[in-house]
Amino acid sequence: QAKRTSAGPVVEFDRSMDEARLERLALERDLAAAIDAGAFELAYQPQIDLQSGRWTGAEALLRWRHPERGFVSPAEFVPVAEETGLIHRLGAFVLEVACRDAARWPAAIKIAVNVSPLQFLTGDIVGAVRSALASSGLDPKRLELEITESAFVGENHRLAGIFSDLLALGVTFALDDFGTGYSSLGYLHRFPIAKIKIDRSFVTDIPGNRHSMAVLRSVVVLADGLSIRTIAEGIETGQQAEILGELGCGEGQGYLYAKPLDIGQACALFAGGAKDGERGGRTERRARLAVV
Ligand code: C2E
Ligand code: MG
Ligand code: MG
Ligand code: MG
């Protein structure tokens, strides 16, 4: 906290505030260098069909290996990248790598890529997607862009055009962290949303929390009525999976099935999934449930 004299100007900063500011500046500087240094990589977290137990796709999650700090969480550096404008370069990098990797997977399943609202509102997202698709040769139908509800706040007039340009390229859209943000539901039918990702906060405390149960039930019915698919994130127990399947949620993602994997692990898993047909499906979940 800053202390003020009676004259007004700030004369002294608290040490911890100073340190936080320096830390932040260092993060900004390192972030800019890190893209060129190859310090970013992607992890892939598999997604599963709750009824058949088949892998349906994977979400690309950005990882930063910092030379001194070790692993830095995207929750920490994505906001910094957004404030400094680096998110556009970083976002283009993620699209390139994710499409390139997915084109080499042994199964033709979806790749979901997180896109910052800023990439939609101020960047050339259409150009970035077009170039990632062209250089990878990935079937555009396999690319799903994950956006959060905040992309729709204060609705920008360019937005509808950007969505239709992207839709024309053949990609699909998933609404991430559903239920935590902007609460107007109007955009669900105004924009071409193919899938709703139900936020982990509604999954964590079921079945004990009646409110979460009510939200999950309603979201599945709402989505169904609008012909929108559903996926629940953060599934950690067999019981959560069982309940979500019974409520009619289509897909799931979470530590129960797989943690975010490196590209080698993801390829091995999807190769196995294609061979066996069923992985981590109902029977396996039941078995796990019996053990718990
Ligand atoms: P998100 O898109 O909602 O991603 C899901 C987050 O939940 C990931 O955290 C994932 O590792 C974590 N998670 C998955 N399953 C479980 C589970 O069963 N239990 C628990 N406790 N957590 C689980 P992560 O990788 O730290 O990413 C955090 C957020 O950072 C993401 O949230 C996303 O908003 C953002 N992010 C990640 N990669 C990118 C990217 O390439 N671009 C942008 N713009 N944002 C990204
Ligand atoms: Mg996401
Ligand atoms: Mg999410
Ligand atoms: Mg989330």
C-alpha cells in the first residue's frame, strides 16, 4: 500500500508491492523471449464419450517451462500475455502446434484449442486459423475453438462477421467454463455454438450439492433443446461420471480419464483407443466405482 503525506504525492511504497511490480515486469520480459526460445509446449487432455467410452478428442493446454521458475501456470501468464498484446503471437503458436500435432494422431478425433477473447476482439483470428489449417493439412472439422462467455460482453459489431468467416473455414465452437461468466443466454442461439463445456465448479461437489445438481440438469436440458452438445470438465470420480452420464451429458474430461499428456503419451493412448474400440467407458467406470 502507498502512504501519502498531507501534501498528497506518494512518497513510499510498501516493499511487497514493489516486489510484485518487479516480478510482473520480469514475467512480461521473459514471456516475450520464451516464444522464440521454444519454452512453450502443449499438453493434450483427452475427452471421452460418456456413453460409449470412446475418445472423442483432446484439449490443447499451454505449458511454459521457465528456465528459473520451472513450470508456470497458464492461469498466471495468459492474463499477462493478454495485457501486453503477446496473446496474439502466443495464440497463433498454439493453433499451429495443436493442428500440426493433431494431424499426426493415430485417430481422426477433435482437437480443442483455447482462444482468448482478445484474439477474437482485436486480433486476426481468422488469418491465424486459416494458416494453421493450411500448414498442417488438418481437416477443419476436427478443429474446435474454445471461447469463454466474456468474448460476448459488450458485444462487438465485428464479432458476427468473425464467427461466420471461421464457420466458413469449417471449424466449430465450444463455450468454455459455462455457467461461471456472463449470464445472458441470448448468444447461445445468436452465435454458432456447437458445444457447451460445463465448468468444473458444478462437477466437483456432486451429488452432495443440490444446487450443482440442479444447474447440471438444467444445462443439459437447455443444450439439448438448442441442439448443442455438452461436455463436463474436471471429472475426477467414477460417481461424478456416472451421474453426468445419467443426466444425459454427452462427453467428459478430467483426471478420472487422463491428466494432460505430452504428445507421445497422447499418440500412444489414441492408438490404443482406436485398436480396442472402448477405453475408460461404462464397464471400466463401473469397476472403478465398485472399488471406491
Ligand atoms: P480451461 O480451458 O478451463 O482448462 C481446464 C483446466 O482444468 C486445465 O488447467 C486442466 O489441466 C484442468 N483440469 C482438467 N481436468 C481436471 C480435473 O479433473 N481436476 C482439476 N482440478 N483440474 C482439471 P490448466 O492447464 O492449468 O489451464 C488453465 C486455464 O488456462 C485453462 O482453463 C484456459 O482457460 C487457460 N489456457 C490454457 N491453455 C491456453 C491456451 O493455449 N490459450 C489460452 N488463451 N488460454 C489457455
Ligand atoms: Mg478450455
Ligand atoms: Mg474449461
Ligand atoms: Mg475451467
